[in-house]
Amino acid sequence: MSIVLPPSSGIGRCYAKAAKSIRLIRHGCTNRPFYHISVIHRKRPNSLPVIEQLGSYDPMPNINNEKLVALNFERLKYWLGKGAHVTNPVGELLGLAGFFPIHPRSYMTAWRNRQTERENLAKQEAENQEKAATS
């Protein structure tokens, strides 16, 4: 029995010759993107129709400040087992969903956000101390 690991686990496989690719395909209007997570032929990235739609991703926050993702994990496992390549944006989404290990870019984004928040809090604190000193 062999163990199937995701591509982001660093298993060293080369997906340059993979026939299929799992990627985001943009739909929606101007300033209102919506993406389908689909399997396509890698040699013809702009070819339609797609082989299969595996899910969807709405990057615009809703009224609860949530970005919605719908995924069909069974079909994802099937296509990964067939050797399909996963693009970086889809790999990040799958990492955040818990299907893959967390993508390194997600860690870096979180680190930058925390750093910016610390700097903003330090600025506000300095301004408050300056106001208190002048009063």
C-alpha cells in the first residue's frame, strides 16, 4: 500500500509533464470576481469546456466578512491520484481548508498582517502619549 502525499508536502515530484491541471477559472463581473476550481488540460490552459468543476471560490467578503469556498474532496482525491497538477492559488485554498498542509505563502501573509498591526498599535500608543503629554 503506497502513501499518497499532496504536492505541497515537498515530495519532490515534477509536475511539468502532468496532463491535467487543477486551477482557478475566473467568472463574474468587473470588480466582482468569482472563481470555479476546475480540472483542465495543461497543454491548453485557455481551452474550454473544462473537464470537471471541483468547487467554487468567492473572494469577496459577505456581510459576515467570510470568503466562501465550496470543494468536492472526493473528486479532488481522484484527480490528484491521476497525477493532476495543483496551481499555487488552489494549493493555498486547499491548505487553508485543511486538505493540504498550510502553504508557506499563507504563513508569510499572516506574519506580515501581524507585523503591520503591531506597527499601527505602536503608532496609536505614541500619539496617545503625545496628546497626554501636551494636555
